[in-house]
Amino acid sequence: MARHDREVLTSGALRAHLLAARLAGPVATSREEILRSYRMFAERDPQYLIGLDPEGSWTPGELLALMAERCGVSPDPGYRSGQEVINPERTVAALDAFAERLARAAEKRVPVLFGTGHPEGLLDFYVTLASALSAVGCHVLTPADGQCIDIMTRFGLRTYTLAYVQGVAVVRPVGARGDGRVSGVHTHSPLPVRVALAAAAAGGGPLPALVIGDHGWVCGAGQLGIEAMGLADADDPALFVGEAEGRVSVAVPIDDAVRPDYYHPITRYVLNRACLSQ
């Protein structure tokens, strides 16, 4: 592993940590997985669009070229199997842009909505950012808390509850106990953010000026015209297409399924760059 997270504050140290933790560089996502994802996105499969309605045609070849540019995956269409890579320089640059946008939100004290479909790994990252923004006067929104949502999964239709863990939305099985850290489920669906935004609008309260999260939270909000940014793996082209088409502010290329503590240096780096260190 890289050095202790409190020391990972410079871009050079961050790059070393990304490589050591396999957040970037050679990652767990295989070439077969990413090519399949690009093909399914090109076929407009809703499970891969995750709330985005692309303006462009986005053939598999065009997606590969885009992801080579934004993430650093191999641009070679003849490379069909093996390990995939994320360029750590692209990750650092995107985290810098992410931090810059976070700083603007803090400066203007705008209302913000956080949500994740990866609570098993990324919850602490978002919880810490939410706490930092709240501390400087941003309203961290929690609309539709406790509302049920029907989401189509590979196992069929499932009913979940929208819940907030220290200001960050997750979905969990109906009747599940706990704070969401154990019972939050992995989902790419845009339905949770749509339900949350509809509840905020119906309640007459503020709508978020910025949505921060991943997968359907980012694409679903961006498609509705709300500024959104977040993290995405190399097999999740939707956020990068949204960024290319102007509906996602920042898409950070990073492995989104490693140990939670591996993201702690990322959190400190972003807060430090945004002048929000706690």
C-alpha cells in the first residue's frame, strides 16, 4: 500500500497511491467487461445508459475512443481480452476539476444532494464531503427519506427504501435495519435520484444546485438539467458520455470497487484542493 493517507496531499503522492491501491493503472476491470459495456451502451440498454439519453449515436468504436481519451483505456480495437488500465494522470486531473467545483459550491453555499449506488466502498468518501460542505453552510438535502422505490434488477423487480446516512442517499431492502453501511445495496439505477428530486420539488423546498455521487445519481440528475459530478469506472461509459455532451460536469475515472479505506487519501486530497480540510 501507499503511505498513510494523511501524507497523500500532493498530486505526485496521490498518483503513487492510485497505482499502489490499484485505483488507477492496471485495475480489476477486464478488457472483456469494458467492451461488453460499450456494446450494451451503444445498443441503448437502459442498464448501461443509467438515466442518460445520449444525443450522439455512440457506436462501440466511438465509445472506445472516448474512453481512451477520458480514462486512458487502450484505444486498440484489436485488444479484446486481458487486463484494463486507467491512466492515473487522467484521474488526478479529474479530481482537481472535481475539487474546484466543490470549492465553488462551498463558496456560494449552494444546496447539494449526495447519493451513491456503491455504499460498500464509496459511502465514507461522500459522507466526508457532505460533512465538509455542511460545515461551511451548504444545505445538504435529504428529500424522499424512507420512500419506497421499485427497481428492476437482474433478479427481477425489487422494492427498496431510500435512506440517508449522514446526508448521503443509499437504497436498501425494505425493512432492513442499520445505518445503511451494512444494508445499502449496489445499484446503477437513476430512479433514486428521480424520486429524490421529485420529492424536493413537490415539497416546495430547494432543489440541489449540484448532485454528487456515481452512476444513476449523476446521469439521472444531469439528464434532468441539474449539474452533477462523480466517480466512474472504465466500464461505465455513461458518465463520460454525459461529460462529453455537457450534461455531467466532472467524471472521475477510478476503480469504484476497492476497499473503503483506499479512498481515504482521495478524500483528503479533494478536501485539501478545495480548501475544505477538516
